Amino acid sequence: MTRADIADFLGRTLETVSRGFTAFRRRGWIREPAHRRVELLRRPALLDLVEGEAAGP
């Protein structure tokens, strides 16, 4: 999926999705090794975020 596809699926703007990816990358939660590829580096932190728990840096 492209970021535009993700934004459409979530009902968000492309800019919002891009900011989210940037924030996740800066926190070390994800890595984008290639075009249209995302590696989860800190899956527990992302799961905490989904579950509404505070996720640290």
C-alpha cells in the first residue's frame, strides 16, 4: 500500500499519514528500507499505542 492508500483507508489526509510515519521512524519504532516497505522495529510500542497505553521513546 502507498501512503495515499493508507490515508484513504483510514479516512485521513496523506500529510497526516506521512507525519505519523515520520514520528514512528524518529522514535525508532519503524524503518523504511525500500520503497513501499516498512519494518517494525519495536512492535510492543506500536501495540501499546493501538491499545491506548502510553508509549515511551
